[in-house]
Amino acid sequence: MSTVLVNGREQQVEAGDTVALLLERLGLESRYALVERNGEPVERARFGEVELASGDRLVVARPVAGG
Amino acid sequence: MQDTLTIAGRSFGSRLILGTGKYESFANMRDAVVASGAEMVTVAVRRVDFDAPGEDITTFVPEDVLLLPNTSGCETADEAVRTARLARAGGLPEWIKLEVIPDSRYLLPDPVETLKAAKILVDDGFTVLPYMLPDPVLAKKLEEAGCATVMPLAAPIGSGRGLKLRDAIRIMVEEAEVPVVVDAGLGAPSQAAEAMELGADAVLVNTAIARAEDPVKMARAFRLGVEAGRAARLAGLIEEQEAAMPSSPVGGTV
């Protein structure tokens, strides 16, 4: 097990876990999950292949109501 | 000939764009969008709160309506660019309502940072719709930078005060070669009509509809206001006169 930071909160992941797996574990199967990993946006098409590494800082965002 | 609005090569039958903020529920927002006839709505981008994830707003937006993510909450060009790239990577359209707002009392946009972000985002392939103070010189610079529209505010966001900056917007309309979208501050359908009569290509409305007693009825009212104002613009308004001009014959009275 290793630890990543998701929106500033610690989250345990296992070696080989991908962004897609993390989103699933967080219950975010919504149409639009927006992900940034260590300051770089992650393309939606690559969620299933980008593997997490210990110490990664992730931002998970999404569209919300707004003007 | 059908009167369509074209932004960056995409045609819209409606000249009313809606913001999705401040509705009592997403269902109410969806009904208002449908009643308004809008074909484009804005959404904001925020971090997910894992303790209260809530519903996915995109599932409440009708399929054929274009989602326009905004960069609200961004105070610098760098923050706006970051937000736009995050939205695009995650699958939102490559269109961005660019707002860079460092001031929380009047929510006025920073022209220097907005222009800086616009240049970066246009170069990066985005269709950029910048929110701005109605400054005709800045509008030209944003246009030259490749922005798809210019979006001057009528009055501060959410204020409902109407076309307070009317004269500057009129000059922008006269000089702009991209669509002018009056965004923010409109409080009533009559004000939306006034903006369209002035020559705006479209208006963007949020608070005046979302916070009305009946948002769905108000959405329809704005639709009619925008249509009336546009029709009047195309029909050609009379010129104002200082004194009265009789409508009935002056001679031959009994």
C-alpha cells in the first residue's frame, strides 16, 4: 500500500492502481470527473492507463452549477 | 432567411445563454433551460467534496445544449488556464468562458490577466469567450488574440441593474467583428430586449431567472424579451427626436 493525496486528503492505493480505479473507489462514475495529477491535467481517455505513484498529489474536480 | 447566431463556426438558433447557478434544484434549472430555448449553458468547475458529492449537473442539461465551462473563482491568468485545461482534459467541450476576477465586492474582471489568459488559451486550441468590462479597446485586443466573442458586463454580476454601461457596449457593438454577448447584470426581460435592440448578438442570464419567484416562467419571459429585442434591431428602430412629431395629419381638422 502507498499513499496519495486526493484534494488534500490521504488515500491508500495499491501498486498498479490507475486513475480510473481510484475514481471508482471514490464512487465517482459520473460522466465528467476532471483529474489533475501533480499539477498536470490527465486526459479522460488515459484514466484507465495512468498509474498512481506514492506521494502523488491529485485534484479531482467536476462541473457544478455556475454562471 | 433564418437568423442564427454563429460563434466559432457553430450555429445557434437561440440568442439567450443561461447560467446554471443559484437554482433551487437541478430539476428546476433543467426546466428553465428548456423554457428559455437556450442552446448553451455555463457550468463552473470545482473540487469534489467527498463528504457531500451530490448529483451530477451534466445529467440535468438537455443533450443538445452545449456546456460552456467557466473559470469562475480564478483570480489570475495562470489559474484560469489551469482550470480550462483541467475541464478539457476531463471531457468538457473545448469552449471556455474566461473570467479572471480578483475583486470580490463588485466581481469586476481583471483586463490584463484576462487578455494574457486569452492568448494562451487560444494558442492552446480553445474557443475562448472572455468576460470583460465593456472597453472597446480591450475588446479589439481580445478579438485580435483570437477570441470567439467578447462578453461585456451590463452591470455587476447578480445585481439586476440592467444596462448601466450602455454607451461603452454600444461602441463595442459598432466596432466588433466577433459576436458581442452581454453577460451579467441584466435583471429583467426588458433589459435583455434593450441589449438586443442596441445590437448585442446574444445575452447571458443567470440570477434574474434562477432567483425569480418562478424561474421557468421567467426563463420564457427572457426568451421573449431577447426575441423581441433582436426582431426590433433587425426591423430598424426610429431615431429619437427632441420634440413631438404628430402621427395624425396636421391639416383638415373638423
